[in-house]
Amino acid sequence: MPIARINDHDMYFEVLGQGEPVLCMGGWGTFCRDNHHHLARGLTDRYQVILFDYRGIGESTDDLTRPSTMGLHADDAIGLLDHLGLKNVHLVGLVGMGACVAQEIAMKRPDLARSMLNTGAWCEVDDFLRDQLNMFREIHRDAGFFAFQKVVTLLSFTPEYYNANHSKLLGPQGGWKELNGRFEAHSRLVEACVNFESRSRLGQVKCPTLVIHAALDVVTSPRTTVPIEKAIPGAIGETWDDLAHVVAGKEQKIRFCNRLFDWLNSN
């Protein structure tokens, strides 16, 4: 199994496909192993795609004595890219903290960042977002994983998609399954999220950046994503009126794939 000692912890990672390198990072989960179907369809046929498990989930270990910060997770990703000998990497951060980690990489190591795409992100945490993120953690702690899973799923998809797909979204093989039985890991991921701030530093980002604003997102709405676009010099922003927190459904997924490939091809 591909496990390397990166930044003082054992990191599980995967490298799929060939071509220009693309680092894909999501929210409180992983694209690894049986989650490859969550990647944009055709991505691994066109690019070399790098995936990894965040600390404490999947097969990556954690050091509980180290404070959990977005900078720590960015250093993990940077260490992996250095381990693989990669430069000039497309950074694709989706649905939460993956986008924040991408911001940190672009600021810390401009040589690694060929382009950046952010969805479902933020560059500072207001009271509304902080209380939501802490609410997810508290529900997981007090009511258990499946109560947390239901709440976060209800807030991440449109009602139409939820009604048609709730049986596959919920349960042991449903969304955020990597957090089942791992409250401490979840809590530490939340800690990194609620303490993240990059707005004052995003002027340092030099790579071309695309920020997709999800008009129906009740977690990371345009309220939190538009400031990213405004803070990064030359960033491009697009508002998708029908998008909630997660790209879902055949039509949306095809549209996202097409936009992602257009973006990668142009940079």
C-alpha cells in the first residue's frame, strides 16, 4: 500500500493516471480507494491525479500532540508533492477544507501551484459558519455519527436530489463514512476549519484561480466564497444558481467536468 512518512506522520496516498499533475482534495473525507467515482469522470484518463487521506482518517495516522491547523494539512500535502518530485501542480480543492488547503499551498509554495480551483470554501470564518461547523461536531459527539451524517447531508444537497437519493446518501456506505467511529479525527478537522483565515494573505497567490460560487449552498454560500475571488489578484468567479454544497446529479456533474477540463486545459 502506498504509505510514506510525510511531515512526521504516515500518509496514505494514491497516484492515478498519467499526464500533468492534479492534486484533488475534498472536505472531511477522501477520494481514495472506493471513492474514485466521486472524482470528475475522465479526470484520471487525462491527468496524473494525486489523492491522499487527511490525518486521522483512512490509513493516515495523526499526532494528537500537534495542533490541528490548515497550515499543518497544507504542509502534509506539500510534503507529499515534494516526495513525489512534482512541481507546477493544478490544485483542485472541493467542498470545504480541501479548497482551504489549496489556498495555503498556493501561498506557501508558489512553485507548486500551476492553477487553483476552489468550491465550497472560505477565507475567514464568521459566527454563522463557525457555529455551523461546531454544530456538526457537537451532533457527532452527542448524538452519534449517523445523526451527524443526516444533518450534514440535508444541508449539502438540494431537496430534489436528497429526495431521490437519500437511501444511498445515508448509512454505513453513505457520505462522510470515513468519520464513522472516528470522532477525534473529525473534531481535529473541524478545529483546523474554524481557525482558518487567509483573506489577509490571499494577495500572495500568483497562480490563475477559479472560484465557483454555489448559490444554493447553505454552508459555504457566496457569502464565504466571493471574498476569496476578490482577495486573489486576477481570480475568476462564476456563480452557479442551481448548485448546493456538493456537485450532484448527472447534469451538474457533466457541467462541472466540462468546466474543470476547460479550466485545466487553459492553464
